[in-house]
Amino acid sequence: DVKVTQSSRYLVKRTGEKVFLECVQDMDHENMFWYRQDPGLGLRLIYFSYDVKMKEKGDIPEGYSVSREKKERFSLILESASTNQTSMYLCASSSPGQRYGYTFGSGTRLTVV
Amino acid sequence: GENVEQHPSTLSVQEGDSAVIKCTYSDSASNYFPWYKQELGKRPQLIIDIRSNVGEKKDQRIAVTLNKTAKHFSLHITETQPEDSAVYFCAASSRSGGSYIPTFGRGTSLIVHP
């Protein structure tokens, strides 16, 4: 089974803090994604990466950045957290051919106070 | 970019009834259509998928149909059970560079009453 692990299940941060969300996958997948999940809005793509050191903006990249220094790890960075970034963040990975679809992590519920 | 519309947002059925969730997409280049089930407090998990060269796919009580001409696809669950209660997401994937990038619908909350 592909495992996608997110380092924190719950996080509480203060407005203006720099926040790091970490994601690690163990199946040598090339593609990794960060989504934000909000009630009624579904899953919205923040950033994705199809290779080490490569990144592409998704639909809602504003206020976020990412880092992929190693194939198995994809980090989401909130440079200066704001209350409107309170949300559930989901990481996912897939192989290029998408033979088995996407595998999601368990999510990090971030609250910015 | 791709736009995926999903309906209904909430679906309430009695145990044993069938449930149908419908999605439409806008990008005719999309060619991979997965469905995910997310139980309360858990991660989304792939339950079935279909590729553009196939019109229908079944797996026990669930089936997906695809109409490429009309750009819509549907999830069918027969003989629903309380454990089918969850949020279901459809997605349409189109190629971006060397990768497939999914666009998700907003989700359908399915409630199966015993």
C-alpha cells in the first residue's frame, strides 16, 4: 500500500507565523500535490510538483509556497499565516501514468488564531 | 482550465435504495475520471475510476458511466448500506506537461438511513 504521511494531524498557529506542513510518501511517486479542503468548496489545488525541485501553481497559490528537495517529501509553507488559511490541508501523490489514482494523506487541520 | 460540477450536494436515501451522483466537466482533453469516498474524519480513498476509452465500469455495488460527447460521468451505488454514508468526490484529469492534474467536484454528502 502506498503511504502518504502528513507530519501533524492538528496544528494551531498565530497570525503572522511561518508555518510548515510536511508530507512524505514511500512509493517513489513522481507527482505530489497539496490541496485545501473547505466545507462546500471541495478540494482545491494549491500547488503540485512532478519532480524534485519542480513546482507548479494550482488554483489557489496565493499566500503559499512549496518545497521539494527530495522525491519523497513535499512541504507546504505559509509565509505569514492568516485566519483565512484556517482549513484542512491534504497532501496526495501519484505516479505519472496514474494507474492507481491518487493516494491522500490523513490531512492536517490547521487553525490560525 | 478544467471545471467540474457535481450534483447533488446532499443525497439522502433509505437503505437498499440506489444512489446516483452526477458530474460534468468542461475540458474535452480530460481522459481520466476517478471517484473518491471520504468518511468522516478520514482521508479520501479511491473507490472506482474510468478512462476515456471506456463507457462503463462496475465493481460489485458501484458503477461509473462516462459520456464523452456530453462531457458527463456518473456514480451509481445500488443496494445502499449505512456504511456507504460519506462524502463522494468526482474528479476529471487532464494532462499538464508530463502529468495528469485532477480537478475535483465540490462533493456530495450521501446519507443512507437504516
